[in-house]
Amino acid sequence: MEKYFTVEHYKYGIGTAILIKHRRKRQDDLFMCSFKDLKGQRSFYCRKHFDEGDEVWWSDGTPRKRRKTKSRQEELEDAIRGFFVGGQPINS
């Protein structure tokens, strides 16, 4: 069983994950990750975080295109603007 994996973080880019703790439930296995942009610091994730793929995901070594997602605040502002103005910005 392999213990080293290539992963990608939405903010820190490509890195390496090392399986450091097997758990009874496989989804709870613990990985220690290092990313170049973290400058020597380590972060820890469970297998389920990689499988969900929101913040960090399994990688084949090539960065995947990141799509711009709206923050919750931007979504809320758009909803309020749509409620009061009808969906179109005033100055457009």
C-alpha cells in the first residue's frame, strides 16, 4: 500500500500527502500534507476531505483549473440587490 500521494490545495497549489494514521473507518485516515507555499509548515487532513474535493483534492501532478466561486457574502449581496433592484446593477 502506497503511503505518499500527490495532492492539490485550492490556495497552496500542488503538494505531498503522507498517510500517517490508519483509522477503523477508512474515510477518517489521517494525512500530513506539505505544500511549497506553506514554507515548512504542515497541515493535516482526513481522507474524506480529499474525497469531497472542496478545499484539497487528489492530484495527478498537474494543477487543475480553478473556477472563480462567489463567497457567501457576494451571493448574499447579489440576492439582496436582486430583491430590491430586480437583478440588474443600477449603474450597468
